[in-house]
Amino acid sequence: MSDDQLFALANALPLVGWLALCLAPLARPALVASARVVAAAMAVGYAVMVGLALARAGGPAPDLTTLSGLARAFSDPHVMLVGWVHYLALDLWTGAWEAEDAGRRGVPHWLLLPCLALTFLAGPIGLLLFLGVRTLPGRRVPARP
């Protein structure tokens, strides 16, 4: 499979997980679990791509300790693809955690949706918004067994 085909697949697959999270109130445990399965599949794909990239590397290891070294490494489309899959997998896993935690804390779904959208588009900003939303007063936090 070419890098372009992998890129198309890597962009399409997480959408299934994000759609499940948007529909979470219908069957939260199953839908959060399905998003996690997609994120885990993305993580497996990431691990395989990293392994293959390391196996085919013929020159010196890239310098990831400087900004210019990182820029040189990411100028390779395959390395950029591996990095992109990294972001997609972790953002989806974070979104799944947000949906699960929102259910436990009684956060209304309409308040969760903007958090999920921002986590999808700009991971850390969506996470920050969710961390703020989950602290709003008036939410229930059931006792843990």
C-alpha cells in the first residue's frame, strides 16, 4: 500500500470512532469501546509503520533534539505520515476518555460535543476545554465502587 493510500485510510478510519463518540448517549459503553478499538487499531498501524521505517532506514538516525533536525525528518512524506497517524490515534483515544468521563460525571452531551470537535481538530485545546467543562458546578460524580 502506498503512503498516499495509507494517508487516505488513516484519515477515514478515525472518523468511525469520532462518529461513535458523537452518538455516545445512545449506548455510551459500546460506542466508547468502539472508538477505543479504532484508536487501538491506529496505534497498531503506527507501531508497524515505525518498525518498517526503522528497518528501512539506511543512514544516520534523524536528529530529533533540534527544531531543524525535526524539520528535516518530517520533510520525508513517510515520516510525516507516521507522525500524522500518531496524532490521529492519540486524539481519538483522548476523545474516548472525554466521552466516558463525561458520562460518569453527568456532563450534558451538548457540552461534550464542542470539546470533542476541538479535540478532533486541535487535540490539546479540546482537552483543555473538556477539563474546564467537567469542573462546572452542578454535575453529578457518582461514587466509585
